[in-house]
Amino acid sequence: MGDAIGTQAPKAHMKNSSEEEKRPSAITVLIADDHPIFRKGLRQVIETDSQLRLLAEASDGEATIAYLAELKPAVAVLDIDMPGKDGFAVADYVRAHDLPIKIIFLTMHADEQIFNTALDAGVKGYVLKDDAVSGLIKAIRAVAGGENYISPDLATFLVRRSNQAAALARRKPALASLTPTEQRVLKMIADYKTSREIADELHISFRTVERHRANICEKLDLKGSHALLKFASEHRSQL
């Protein structure tokens, strides 16, 4: 569980109330990594900035989720590889429960597929561990302010992702004609959500979802029972 304490006692890693009162406008942060020495280094980096406040730290995915559910920090800095639930599972939990938490992956993985999957999962920051000292505070400030932050060494991944999205837009110009709701439904289909799950998440009827699906197929000229799912899954990173 979370650094030698259970998920039933997340307050054990919280700063005391007097410290909180001194910095009411600070950006609240949670860090999660299964290496205690690395977590100590992250804690020291965060504590150099008076506008950041570390609420908690965890060493596994289950503890991380427990802390996020109770403390709701503004930013969660997560390793991808953790015992139990990994960083992606935590990101899925945050998105599924609509928590107002911005996620940064701090990882050794300089892998384009993992990078794209992270962005598809709603991750707002992707920082290589080699860049932690120089980039972590920049990343936290950026995502807390509504921006994305990517390690400079991964800029080519981002450019390629943007180019692929632009190429898809040229091949399927009708994508621009989709309504905001249709765009959201298409992205949820790319996440392999069923019509029932989409209806529940968007608080609309099953029939309305089916109508949106039919409209998307008509606009994008997709024919066949599985054409929409195939298109959405193949182009998930460009939608």
C-alpha cells in the first residue's frame, strides 16, 4: 500500500494544517512511485517551490486511488509501472469518476506507443525521469494552468501525432462537421465503450447514442456493422 501506510489512513502523509493555511492558493500535488528514494527526490524538488504543496505520496496504484478519491489534489504525478494498478489504471479511474485532477506521467518509457496511449487516456503531462529535476515543476505548473507539458526529448512524438491528426482531417474532412457531442461519442467508441456505457456517462438515452452513431457513420461514409468501431480504434490517437 501507500508507503508503509494503508489506504484507510491517507492523512498520515498530509502536511499539517498550519502549513496549509500559509499557502491557501498553492497547487496541491500527489506523487506515486514504488521507489522510496526516488519519491524522496521528488518530494525535495516539489518543496523547493513555495507555490506547490505536497498532500500525499504513495507506492502502489491502490493507495494512489484511495488518496486521489479522498484528497483530490490538483495534480497527480504518477509512475506508469507500479505494483497492483499501474499508472494507466489510475488514469482510467480518474477519468471514469470525472475527478478534477490533472495527471502527469513521470516515467522511464521514451516509447511512442506508450506516449500516445497516455495522451489518449487523458494524461496532461509526460515527463521522462531523466528530466525530473529540470522539468517536474514546469510540468506541474503547466498542467495546473490548463496546458499540456511534454519532455523536450519527446517533441518528435508530439509533432508526428499532430501530423497524423492533420492527415486524417484531410482524408476525412467530414470530421469537422461532427457536433461536439458526436466527437465525444466517437472518442468514447475509440475507448471501446458500449452504447449503454456511453449513454450512462453522458446522461442521455441509449436511443440517442444510437442516433449519434448513425449520424457519425453517415457523415464519415462508414458502412458495415463494425465500420465505426474499426475506424475509431484505428485512429484513436488522431481523434
